[in-house]
Amino acid sequence: MDVIGNIFSGIRIFFAGLWLVVRIVLEYFGIISDGNDRTTGIKDLRDEYKKANYR
């Protein structure tokens, strides 16, 4: 029974990490915003990219 618990714990940690990556990507492209962009620095990165005016 302990092995099954460990497997489910590993799966939960895996999906939590996957969700974190998806959220960071969505925040970077401006699709979502939790109103707290300073923690990830995503808003600053977007602003710098716009200022640089890359083509």
C-alpha cells in the first residue's frame, strides 16, 4: 500500500510542476494575469521586450 501512495504523490508533484510551467508561459504571453506579476517578473520582461522594439 505504501508503494501506491508514493506513486500518487509523485504524480501529484509532477502535475503541480507542469501547471507551474504552463502558468508562467501563459503569463509571459499576456493571456492570463493573476495581478501579482512582480513575483515572477513576467510583466517587466514584457515591458522590456516592447521597449526594445524587436522586429
